[in-house]
Amino acid sequence: MDTEKPQLEAMVNEYFQGLHTGDANRLAPLFHRDCVLKAPDLRRTLDEWLADVTTRPIPAHIGHPENYRILRVELAGSQAMVKVACPLPHGNFIDYLGFLKEDGVWKIVNKMYAPVTT
């Protein structure tokens, strides 16, 4: 487990960079192909979400600060849940990223997210 947490944190930091730069090609390898992204009253496929990332204002291009944070990492064998804060130009989000390690590789298999006001 000592090596697993740094691997997950590195993946989440890559996730933050992909969000900040609006780079779907950087984000896609982090996710399992059958991942479904879920927000209240909204379900999207990975492809739909990645397309949205590339068409919305890109935080890095508009000078938006990089205030993304890992709030919690919980590991249990070959599964993990990572809670992150993602303040983006279109909302301040808390994401719950569900990871599974299959064939020796961690992938995000589930993403739940919602805007928060605090």
C-alpha cells in the first residue's frame, strides 16, 4: 500500500493538469473506457465529458488559478476513492473519483461530481 497512494496522487495531479489545460488527450488515459460521469440530474459518457472539457473556457488560458486539491485518499486493496476539490471557472466542484486496479493498472472507473457553494 505504501506505493499505491503515491501512484494515485500522481494520477490525480495529472487529472488536475488535464482539467486546467483543457486537454482531453491528457485526461483520457486516466479513465477506464466504460466510466460514466455522474452529477445531480446528469449522466455522461467519458467521450461526452471529454468533448465538453475541450469546448468550455480553458482555465490556463484565462488566468484561472490552480487551486485544485486532494482532500482524501482511501485505499482498500485494489480499489480506492479519492475526494478532490476542483475550483473551475464554471463552478467550484467536489469530485469523488473511484479507482480500480486491474491487470496492475489503476484507472478511474467512476466520477461523481457536483458544484458546492462553500
